[in-house]
Amino acid sequence: MIKSRCKFTLLLVTIVLLLLSMVAGCAPDRDFDTHLREITGPYRFNLIKWEFNALISEAGKLFSRRDENTDNATAVYFTNIERIKRLESEIKAVGAGKWQGDLASLEDELGERQRQNAELAELVERHLETQIREAFSRQGIYNPLDKCVSIRIGYPPVNIHIDRPPHLLVVSPRDRIESIREVTLLPDMSEEDMASIEAEIDSLGVSSLVVGLGGLSTYPSYVTDKADVRFMLDTAGEEWLHQYLSFTPLGFLYVLDLAGIRRDYDIATMNETVASMISKEIGAIIYEQYYATVETDDAEQAADSGFDFNKEMREIRKAVDDYLARGEIEQAEEFMEQKRQYLAENGYNIRKLNQAYFAFHGAYADSPTSISPIGAELKELRSRSASLREFLDTVTGMTGRQDLVEIVR
């Protein structure tokens, strides 16, 4: 009973801190924010209400754990995920008249596998939580206070929720690439809804984009229910790291950035990149230990096709920055649309390529859409670090980009 009360208290403290990172800051342009609220109002996702309900649900789960075979549940779940993807493609092809098949039978099977996965989700959540917690522990990573006081307790508790995550509206100025507003929107939105919202917001003189999220650092962490096991491991680990970082100087400054209290794009980039790098490393360890199978190498496929998507995106980003630096906004936007069509011709369909797209994806300095030197600097620091724990301890004490530059140089 005492242990359960401690867990409940930890949950409460964690959620209160995380809620601070979800509250939009008071921006100086009140007219713009008023229009933004009017446009997005019918589609806004209530994070505070969701967190309250999640807290009640998680408190109940502490006292009602089911003793079932989570290994088997996880295997069935991810087998279903792959089949669901194929079924959705086949149903779409039959509906478009591009493929012959029994539509009713396909839809029945799709519905059955989706219902089965909905029932298995809680067991899979527990299974992945255990693997992620143990993987971090083996690296000596327990909680953000452990480097000051040796406390071998995982905090925040690794806690994930597998479901369809909300969408995120990203707003950037047209004359530069920078995220100036982010609004969480409902999970269920059609492409028509997204396009309508973007058109209205763009009419205010900015660049906007509604993106689908693979995860969200709520508590418990939102993780998409449509991904394979490797993506889920990476995403769940990344969202936990954001929670961990919130209790450190680097992460707390990011909370202030998200709340609009103290904007710092470099801090945001450092946080996103650190969480991405470490989660991929942890995800690879778990995957190799429990899930690795013989698979087709996507890198070899890309090489065979002769098209390098990562290189192409970096070149596009550099060219767009050059256009904007010269004040050639319309030319930059025409260029991005031409390149979007070119990418589609080579099998990479991007719904909308604009300043907001690069503002969102460019926050990850280890991604092809970023030209920030922060990615290279963090990779250099990681290569010099004796362990993942040492790397994490070094970066969490940083309060700005200059700290990173000085350590690397």
C-alpha cells in the first residue's frame, strides 16, 4: 500500500510539472492569437482534461494489474499492426478501383484486428514500459537527481499510453524558419480539415502546417498505435527522456520555451536532439535483445533506387534559407512546392512543404531537414563520452548553446 501511495504521489508531481510545458504563453500579438483561437477552436485537443482523466485511470491501474502473458500479447499485437497496414492499403486500392478484392471481407478482418489490438494495448504498454525501464537502468540512468544523491529509483516512472495521438499545428513566419506557435489538435481530423485550418491561418500572413505526431510527452506518454515495435520503442524512450529532462537545467529551460515565457530555439533544438539520439540508442539495444529479425535494409533499397532523400532534404533546406535571407519569400515558396512534387515523383509524398514544415522537423538537429550545427556537436560529444550516462549528465547541466560549443571545442 505504501509503495502504491508513493507511485501515486510521483505521478501527481510529474503531471503538474508537465502541465506547465503545455500551457501556451502570453504572446505580444493578441490579435493574431485571437484569430488563431477562433480558427482552431472546434479542433483543439484539451490536454488538461486528458491529463486529469489519465491520472484517474493510472491510479486505478496501480491496484488492478492483470497477471497475463505480456510476451505473447506483444507478439500478437505487432503481427496485427503489420496486417492492419496491409489491409488498409488493400481497402484503399479496392475502393479506388485499382485492385480486385472482397471489400466487405477486408473491412471485417480490419475491424476484428483493430478490436483485438485495443484489448491488448494495456498489456503491450506494460511490456514495453518494463523493457525501457530496464534498458535505461542498465545504462545507469535512473532519475535526474541520481547524479547528486545515489537513488536507484526510476523517476519519472516509465508510463506509456498506446493510442492515436493528437495532431499538432505548427506556425512559422514566412520570412524565416522558426516555430512561433504550436497548438495541439484532435486526433481525428481529415485532410480536408487540416487544409481548411492551414488556409485560414496562412491568410494571416504566416506559414502553417498540421502534422501527425508519433508521440507526445504527456503523462503517460502518448505513443501512436499504428507503428512497428522499433518506432514505438524509440518514441516511448524519447518521450520519457523529455519528462526526465524537465527536472534538469536544460529541460526546464525548454519548459519555459514551450510555455512562451523564455523563447530559445537553440535550447529547444538541444532538448529534441538529445532525446532523439539517446532514445534511438536505447531503442536499438532493446530491439536487438528482444525483437531483431532478418529484414530488408531500407538503406540498400535507397541506394539501389539512386535517390538519396536525406541529401535532397538538406539541399532543399539550405536553398530555402538562402532565398529567405535575400528576402525572396515567394520564390522560396515556389521552390518548395516544386521540390515537393519532385519528391513525390520519387516515392516520397509530403502533403505540404513550407516554412512550418522545416520549423517542426528542423528542431531535430540529427534529422535531414535541419542545418543546425547542434546535431554535429552533440554527436561529437557523444563519441567522446565514456557512456550514455556520462553524455546525459554532461548535457543536462547546460543552459545554452554556448555551453555545448565550449565543451566540444
